[in-house]
Amino acid sequence: MTIVTPAQAGVSLEDLLAAKELRARRQTDWLTQFSQPLISLTLVTPGPVKDSVAWRGIMREALQQAEVMLRQHGWPVLKQEVFWLPTGAEAFWGVKHSAPEVKAATVALEQSHALGRLWDFDVICPQAGVVGRRSLDNASRRCLVCDGPAHACARSRKHPLPEVMTKVEALIDSWHRTL
């Protein structure tokens, strides 16, 4: 079984909020610098541990699949960078292509890969801001536990963390068995 969350380690809420603010500043800088859509990748990492051997492997797979997707579409990448942080890995791509088409491709990647539910690809347009799934007539993400709207379950803390972690670990273990 994959262990994603060691009991004694983790990051604080303050650390997570500071990382989110830094990511937003970096995103703004990239959008200003390139004036092109930005792909911003983070992982869905329930629990206090956001950086582990398992999470780094999941991020590496997401990075590899994103690179394949970008090459297959022939979209020019202006810059790409990965940030390995205690608050969780992050990656950016500046892409010279239509933001809605890039978002559609990242949603397809999230939906088609065994680990895609643990990947969170945001696409940000310099003119229009974040391109959401709903703007593409896609349903919102589903909960890992009950298949309801993920945002609603997370916000209400509908499911205990151990139950969510069990689902995440099962998903990771299932993917490892296919390798």
C-alpha cells in the first residue's frame, strides 16, 4: 500500500496560504511577461503532507503527460518551470495557443489518466483570467469518495480525512499495479 501521509509530518495552514499567494504572484508575472495563456499545475493532496516520494512520482507523471499533450498538439511552449516545494509541487507552462483549447486538452488529460483526478491543471488567459471547466460545458470535478461535487464535499468536510486518504492511496496503488 502507498503511504502518502506520514503521521508526524506536514505543513501549516499559514504555509499553504503563503504558497498560494506566491503562486498567484508568479502567475501574474508570467502572464505579464508572455501575454499568453499559462498552464498552472498543482496536485490534489488531501492531508497535511504535500511533498513526499509518492507525491513527487505523481507530479513527474503529470509533467510527462502534459509534455506529451503539448507536443501532440504542436503548441509552442514559451517557458516551462517546476517548483518542488514543501507545500506541494507546482509547474507552469507559458503556451502560445488559445486558452479555451488548452483548457479542453488539460481537462481531457485529467479525465483520461488513472492519476488525473489528483492533478489540477488551471489555465489562465491574460485577458479573461481563469478558464473554468464550466466555460467549456464540462461538469465540475467529482468527489473522490462519493462522486458528488468535489468542491461542495471539500468545503463542508463531508468525508473524514482518513476516508479520503484511503481513496487516494487506493487510486495510487491501482495505478502502480498497471505499470
